[in-house]
Amino acid sequence: MLIKKSTICSFILPSLILCTVIVLHNLNKSNSFTSITPKQSLIKHNQSAIYQVTKDNSQHVSKLGSNEEKACDLFVGKWIRDFRESNYNNWTCPTLPTLKNCLKHGKDSDYIYWRWKPDNCEFPRFDSSMFLRTVQRRKLAFIGDSLARNQMESLLCLLSQLETPVNKQRDADDKFQTWYFPSHDFTLMVMWTEFLVVGNERIVNGTASNAFDIHLDKVNGNWSDKLEGIHYAIISSGNWFFRTNYLYKGGNLIGCIYCRDSNLTDYGPVYAIKNALSTSLEFISKSKECEEMVTVLRTYTPSHFEHGSWFNGGYCNRTQPLSESEVMSLNGHAWRIRESQVEEFGKIVQSVEKKKKFVLLDVSKAMMLRADGHPGSHWPRIRDISDCLHWCLPGPVDLWNELLMVILNK
């Protein structure tokens, strides 16, 4: 059978053009979205924080140890461009608090389109169905300050895309909340504690002084008395130590933080944070109520105030993630806090019985880079104060729950 030359050309030419377009597209896709190239990794190799993701199924996660899978530290990576929409928005999450609703208050949406990419693997986006299956018939509690609540609010939004939660308990200040997902018999809680240990605000002439007496060797009953029946506890602390505080051990005043008393030793925040965490982890390790509980330590995340702080003109107007060199110049103290927490975590893991489970959720590096993810001036402001501590919803804080999903599902 004869085929005309013109017919062959009409078939080959479009095919060549199509192949060229596909090749160029794939080259562009593999390179154009990566906008951060760290000069060196901030995080040292940490066995307790490493998990694996199989090559053929990114949702299958197992503990380090298989020779057939490529080891992947989920906490070592970079933020890359990702123009997919977030799992939820300020229209689809009915529980999203107005203080974190940055888009409603005029923040540009560019900060949403970044994704955390571990250096040696991929890991899945948050899957509400998977998470709720994992925690079915269980109770999960976030224990800490307003950043612990920030993570709970993120998880509430993520899970509400699949099932609408029922509010079972909520105090006037939103410090203690309980939510219930009836279809999965799952209870989500947040328990407020500024320091994990006991901290009593000093009253001067009948007025709150904003300074606290912190008892580094006594756990706070706000959370320690309520652990029975909890299956997962995500604990965190740090930011309330950055003020004038007075430190106690054995009921005796031993020193302070940022005080101007020449008769007292100023130990600084790192010492206090480390000791408070040590007391809390030791309490959990010895508590009979915690024998079946998985304790997740979420590491410290800093604020990104520049040229001031909360009440003296500090602001955060970055529009993209920081480079690693910028992180170390701005947040050297934050890294020291993170290292002290990892050190205490390592001690408790070595000392506890095998049936006690402790897991590290090391988000410090990832969040140090995200100076662009705070509300800043895009919230219901009081006296022109910017919020450079908490995180927008949706936003980088959702990563904490993506990582939590992987950890709990392993």
C-alpha cells in the first residue's frame, strides 16, 4: 500500500513538536519551583527523629531500620514552591479564629504556596481520612501555650474538611477546649500551660506584674492531673520564658530571667526551658497514667519580630522564606533552645522503659525559615501591634500536623 509523503510529514512533525514541549515542561518542573538552596544543614543527624518513606508509596511510613528503604529525616529539608491550593481556607473552615485569619485581614496569599520538602524523600500532604482512621476511638491533647493552641486550631481545620466536629468544652479564654468527632469517636483537646511547670504571676500593689515565679521542679496540674485516658500528648513550651521571671527549686529562689537584681543570678531562658522540660518528661516517664500514652515533643519555634517586639514597634513584613544564613543571624538563641530540648529528649528516651513511647516533632528549622507566615499587621490589631509569633491559618503551621500524621501513622 502506498502512503503519500505529505501524510507522513503531517504525522511526524506534530509528534516532534509534542515531544519537545513535554521534555521542556519536565525540565522546567524539576527546577523552577525550588527557591531556597541552603549552604549547609542546620540540623545534625538525629537517630530519634528519623523515619522512612518508601519510594513506591509515600503514605507508607515505617521506623528506620530496613535496608530496602531509603532513610529520610523528615525534619531536614527546604521550602519549595507549590502552587496547589491549601487543604482548607477561611471559607471552608468554620472554626478558623479571626486572629489567625490573615487572608480576611488583607495578607497577600503568596505565603501559602510553599511546601516543605525533606532532602531525601517525599512525604504525603495531610490526609484527613488517614489521620482520623489512625486516631479512631482515641484522645489527643495539645499541651502548652498559645502556639500549642495554634497547632490544635490547624488540625481542627484540616479534619473538619472530612467531618464537622462537636464542641464539648471551651472556656472564656479558649485556653481549654475539647472537640469531638462522633463518626470516628475521636476527641481532640488543648490544655493551657505557660511553662509546663508551675508558674504564678506576681501581684504588685494589687496589679498583675507580668512577671512569674516559676517552680522548675513542679509540674503544672493544669495538664498533669488530666493525663488519664489520653492516648497522644503533644507537649511544647518556650515563649513565656522571655520576660522577667523568678526561678525556684525545692521552694527556694535560685535566680531569675531578665531581672535587675544584683543579688540574683540571671540564668536566661535556655536554662529555665531545659529544666522545665526535664521535669515534665520525667513526670510522664514515671506516671502510671501514661503507660499507654505516646508523648510527642514539639520543638521550639521562634517569633520573627524585627526592629522591636510585641509592644515597642516590632514588625514582620517578609514576603518569602528566609535563607539559612538569615536564620542564624536572626535566631541564634532559638537554635540553642532547640538543641537543649533535643538533649533532654535524648536523655529521657535512653532512661525510660521500652513500653513508654516518646517521639520528637522537630519543626524548629522549618519554622525559623518562615518569617513570612505570621499575621503581622494582618489581624484585628490593638494599638498598631503586629503579631509575629503566631501563625496564619492556613499556613506553615499546617506542616506540624502533616508531620504529626506521618509520626502517628508509622
